[in-house]
Amino acid sequence: MFFKVKDIIRIALFFCVLAFCSCNPSQSSQIKEGIWLAELETMDNAILPFNFKFDRLEEGKLAMEIYNADEKIYVDEITVTKDSIFIKLPVFEGYIAGEFSPETIDGVFKVESLDREVSFTASYGVKERFKEASASNFDVTGSWEAAFSPNTDRSYMAVGIFEQNGNKVTGTFRTTTGDYRYLEGVQQGDSLKLSTFDGAHAYLFKAKVSDSLLDGVFYSGNHYKEPFVAKRNENFDLPQTDELTFLKEGYEKLAFSFPDASGNTVSLDDEEFRDKVVVVQVMGTWCPNCLDETKFLVEYLKDNASRDVRVIALAFEYVKTPEAAFKAINRLKERIGVEYPILLAQYASSDKALAQDKLPMLNHILSYPTTIIIDRSGKVRKIHTGFNGPATGDKYLSFKTDFYDLIDQLLAE
């Protein structure tokens, strides 16, 4: 049997490719499944750790779970090319990109619109979030009255809520504008270390501990830090979040007209909202506290689909174009299952002073989210600043109860 020269070349190429593929398995198959420790480098060369787990799906793709105390963040948008890995974090704009070996990743965590980039490394098989070098000398369980940036014009108050088991610590800080979500760490010797990473924010808290005092520093990524002090105080609480933002004198109703993703201008005068109890959510797709509230509102509407309650969100986005803003809005709606309208109120800045200009009937906007509840007649009945998310425990449950009770009351009127 004789072969033409071109047939011989084809056969030779086939066996070369076959040999190459058999000797060079997919790099994605080399990334080890199981627990990993990631480390972000913040200011002062302080290291912010968090744990995650790689799993392989049936089709061979990688999936990831990020852990912060009781929180699990599922990540399924992972691309592997040769020795490079790209991890698109859910909902938020940020991503992780780097090079990998079977047991290491070396790269960056990046949020392009904010021009922020943080060094990122990860190691396989490390279960400890913080190295436990010594035993715990103190127990920080309880409530702490905290001041951030004390004795400055930027000072603000917070409540630290912690639970310690051995030297493991979980909890959060509550402020008038929201909480710092799920914090996890250790108390060892006279040192307390807590961290969280949720795909938008990377927070690290380090403090020197005594029986009744915390003296520490709060780091946000590698672009911001501030001191804080806290003292034990089980009776301390923050100002009522329902009294911080209100309608200015002379105004009786909330009014706005903003576009949705289809280019339609939407307002409270539309038929959809007439004679309904309406929840207006002032938010941003970049905001973790807003994400917590969005999940809550999605759940509420799902459980109360037949009731005369409507939700409408006003998004204040820092991305530079309306196209990028609506891309982020649509991503949030798809990932979380949001069926209520999210309007674009502002882009290219999330500045609260500019946001207040868009809603001039309000005295100010102190926080994302801010939630405005309107009765059937269009009257504003409550304005709630910030959001106590699931990490705040009893405060979250209390918020849910108050929300349900108020909506029931307004529906009955």
C-alpha cells in the first residue's frame, strides 16, 4: 500500500499532536482540588488572609467557594489558559488574575473602574486563616463601643459584636451606615486579627487586646487605613437608623424619573406603583451591604408575590459609562434573580452628595443602601439608613421583623 507525500505529512502531524496532548495534560487538571489559603497584601505590608476551596464540576470546569465565618460565596466563572487563571467574582466587578502551579497562585485582585490592584497569592492545603502561634490570653466575646478615626473630623462610632471559641473569633462591626459583614480571625496572646473578602471589599482589622480595650488599625485593601479604639460596653447602641434621613420641610412625597436597561423612563407615577406599598432602594451594584439587602428583598417578594407590594431600586454607580453601569445592573439581576426594576440614577460617581442632588427632597443620603418605604397614597412612611445584614445576627432578625410588621400595617390601611 502506497501513500502520497501529503498523506504521510498528515499522518505525521496527527501522531505529533497526539503525542503532545498525551504528554501535556490540561493545566486546569493540575490545579489541586481542596482547601487553599489566599493572602492579599494591604498597606504597611499587613497580610489579609481568607480561605477558599476548589472543586471540579462534572464537565471538568473549576468552581470555587470563598469562606468568611458562616458565609460561603460560590464562584463559577473561572477561566484557565495554559498556566494562567482568571477568576471573575460573582455580582461585583472585581476579579483575580494570575499564574498558577498545582499548589500555588501568584497574581492580583483588581477592580478596574476604581484603578485598584492588590497583590494576591494562594497556597494549597493550608486550613488556618491566621497562623496560631500562641494561646489566647483574653476572650473578646460580647459587645464593644468603638470609635474609628477618633478625635478627628472623620470620626464615627460603631458597635463590635464578637463571639470567641478557643482562640477562634467571628463577628462584625456595625455602623450607622451598615455593617462590615462576616469577619473571621483569631485572638492569641494580646493580639486580635480579623479579616473578610467578599469580592468587592477586602477588610483587615488588627488590634492589641486587654480585658476591656481594643486598640487597633482597620485596613481596606491597600488604599485605605484608619485607627480605631473600642471598649467593652454591653449597653452601647448606635443612633436610630430611621431618624437620620428624612424629607425636607415643604416636601410630602418622593419623586424621580430615571431610565431602566431598556431605555424606558420610570417614575413612581407609573401605573405599576399606584395604590401599592412601594419600597425604594437607594443602592449600588458595587456595595456588599446593598447586595445583602437585595437578597432580602428578592426573598420577601418571592414569599409575598400576591401582595400589593412593589420594589424599585435606584442605582448609583461609579463606572464611567451608562453602558458599563447597565452591564453591572444586569449582572446583579441575573446572578441574584432580581425581578424588580433597577434604574440608573447616576454613573461615573457614587458620591453621596451628588446622589442627594438627584433626590433633592431628602435632607441627605448617608449610606448605600438607604431604604424608603411609601404607603398606598404615596406618602413616605419610613426612611431607613444602612442595612444590618446576616452577619449582625439578632440585629438582622430584628430588622426583618420590623420590616414585615410595617409592610403588613401599610397593606391593611
